[in-house]
Amino acid sequence: MRTLRTPRLRLVPVTQRNAAELWLVLQQPDLRTYQDLPSVGVAAFEGMVGRRPPRLIEGAAGRFEWLVYMHRSRRALGWVSLRVSAGEPGAAEIGYSVVREFRARRIATEAVSALIDEGFTSAGLSLVRAYCVPENEASRRVLERLGFMRESVLPRGASVSGRPVDVLSYVLAQERWDRNAEIGPIAGVAHS
Ligand SMILES: CC(C)(COP(=O)(O)OP(=O)(O)OC[C@H]1O[C@@H](n2cnc3c(N)ncnc32)[C@H](O)[C@@H]1OP(=O)(O)O)[C@@H](O)C(=O)NCCC(=O)NCCS
């Protein structure tokens, strides 16, 4: 995993060394309204991160995560993740969150865009999937702006705070991403 840079952001790989910083971000308000996040103590979380695969290369499966910072800032304002499936080679699920005070500045859009590029180039992915609950309009907006296509509704496809919820499934194929990049930045998103 490597550090990714965009016009405004720095995406730093999460390893056991900086896992506590991600754990702190995970404790911020509003992040669990629409998604389930690990509810473990910091030491257990560091252990979980330590067991992840270290390198995002073709064929590696598991969870890969980056902390998101503004350039010249040391305060993490969110994270992005890729979960590469062992059962579906070439496919990964993307995840993202931005803390409340930094929202609605297209930070998620910019960070997710950089991670998609990384997935299609370094990890040899051909497909990126995303899931979100229908009520999560900001998340849907991020996905639709980046060119994700809505695939289906998965009734009771996930659980949030122990309750089953319906989930929208989205997909973005590499050809579509590359084609959009050729035409020009997707709706104002600068590819890094
Ligand atoms: C979803 C999330 C990551 C978006 O982060 P963000 O940095 O604010 O996203 P962006 O600014 O790039 O894009 C959000 C878009 O949705 C719009 N938006 C925000 N809240 C909205 C709402 N309630 N209804 C409709 N649109 C909304 C924003 O105006 C923006 O639109 P624009 O691109 O036309 O300007 C952030 O809200 C978040 O972390 N939420 C909690 C965790 C979460 O739900 N993660 C995703 C799980 S699937």
C-alpha cells in the first residue's frame, strides 16, 4: 500500500502503527447511522489491523484502508477502504467516511476517486462494488457522481446497529471508469 495524493488530500495507508488514529476517527459521531463499524477497544482494533495483508497487489485479498488528511494537516478527517474479495477475483468493495465538520466539500468524492484509480491500476481490479442504505443520500450522491451504476436492492442485505436494513448495490466497471477519464474528469472530479 502506498500514500495517495490528490489536489487537496493525502491518503495514508493504515497499518498497525497508525491503527489507533483510525480507531479514534471511528469513535466520531454520525459515522454509525448508516453503517456497522467495529465496536472494539483500541488494542483489539490494532490487532485486527495487524492481521491484514500488507500489500495491495494483484491477487491479494482482504481489507485495505487509508486515513484521509488535508495537505499540511495532521488531523485525520476520514478514511477510505477497499475490501478485495477472495471469492470474486478482480472485484472489491469500496467504503468511505468523512467526519461531520468536513462534509459537503467533495472530500469523499475526491478520496474515493483516488482509491478507485489505485484499485484499477495497482491491484489489478476490474470491478469496484459499493453498498449503501437508500436513506444515505450523501453516499448515493458520491457514488453516482463517480459513475457507479445502481445494480439492485438487496432486501435486508445488511444490518445497522443490530437491525436488518435494505441495501442498494452499486457497481463500477474499469472500462466505464477509463472511458469517463478519457472523456474528461467525471462531473468535476480531478483524477489524480
Ligand atoms: C457519505 C459521506 C462519506 C459523504 O462525504 P462528503 O465528503 O460530505 O461527500 P461529498 O461532499 O464528496 O459529496 C456529498 C454530496 O452529497 C450531497 N449531500 C450531502 N448531504 C445530503 C443530503 N442529506 N441529501 C442530499 N444530498 C446530500 C452534498 O451536497 C454533495 O453533493 P455535490 O457533490 O453535488 O456537492 C459522509 O456524509 C459520511 O461520512 N457519512 C457518514 C458515514 C457514511 O455514511 N459512510 C458511507 C457508508 S455507505
